[in-house]
Amino acid sequence: MIGRRPAITPFAGAPIMRRVVREVVAFDVEGTLSTGAQWRGVGRYLGGHGRALSYRVFLLARLPSAFLARFGVVAEQPFRDRWIVDLARFLRGLTDAELARLGEWVVEHELWSARRTSVLAELAGHVAAGRRVALLSAMYQPVIDALARILGAEAHGTSLEMRDGSATGAVGTVNSGAEKSRRLRDVIAGDRLVAAYGDTYADLAMLEASVSPVVVAPDRALRRVALARGWRIIPS
């Protein structure tokens, strides 16, 4: 008869492996790291690649709504999200390699040339200190990927739908509002959000989740919140 196997107990002196909690810093991009805009950069890229007329028609059709959104007559964030969805149709048929080239072009000719050097210096300091730096934006993933490679950061943007190696002209969920908050929770994932940088009231949830919120050239609504709560403000 085979006897019962003895219970196996862990060696008393064996170390208990604990997960190392890292410090995370989150950055919005447009308006925060740069005064440039993805829509303008993509439009210029399209204009230089044989799509100038069709893009101009697209732009002119949206100018009245853009004017209303700017002055608060219509909600600005849904308008911006719709623009991202509609603009993606111009990217239909582009391969991963072509989208990567577009992203690099937009960063070089639009975002980087209009970068906020003081904010980027703080970002570089966080990277040098060994913190995880995450960029969270509604920008297309190939564009934010190109910027993140320069900065040594993680990139979390709006994905472009791909089929058989080519863009379909559709996007995943636009990374703004509730989606941005959800993505931020996934990014933190048990780590500690020690700082966050944003420029508009739409970044409020991200800023509130951090230990040290920093607002950059804030819009009127975010400036009121920052002043009331004593948050650090980088004026420009």
C-alpha cells in the first residue's frame, strides 16, 4: 500500500516576492506637450500627397461647427471626437509602414516644431528618474507612437482599424473622456500616478487621479479649478 504523500511546506527562510510599485507620470499631448494639432498636421500631409482638394472640401464643411464649438455653442469634445472619426477615412488603404511614415511626418512638421520646451524638459526629467511616462491622447496611434519613440515614453492613443494589412478608414474608441479615464486606470495597473499634465477641462479626471497635478496653459474652466485647488500652473 502506498502511503499518503507528506504535505509540502515552503522553506521558512524563502523570500516572499512582492511586486515593485513604480511611479507613473501621465501627459496629455496636444496643447500640453505641443501647441501643434494632429488635424492640421494630417491635413498638411494629405495636401502634399495628392489629397489637397478633397481635404479642403472636408475642412470647409466643418468650419461652421468648429466656430460654434470654439465659442461653446455646441459641445467641444464630441465635435473633436467626430473630427477624429471622420478624418480617418482619408487614411483608408494605407499600410502599417505608410501610417508610420505619416505619424513621423506629423510629429516632425507639426508637433515637434511647436513643442513646449519647458514641459518636455520636465518629461525628460521624469524619464531620467526611472519613472514610467505615459502619453494619453485622442491622437491616432501611429502619430503618438512616433512622438513616444522620441521621448522614451509609452503611447496610448486612438487605434486605427486594420484589415489585411491596410487601414479601413475606421477607428476604435476615441481615446478621450471616459475612454481616456479607463485607459489611464489600465496604464497605472497597481503602480502610483505621481504626476499628471494637462491643458483642458477634459483632462480633469486624469489630473485628479495624480498626486501632483500640473496644468499647462489651461483653458478657462481648468484654470478656475487649478486656482481653487492650488495646483501648479505652467502658463505657456
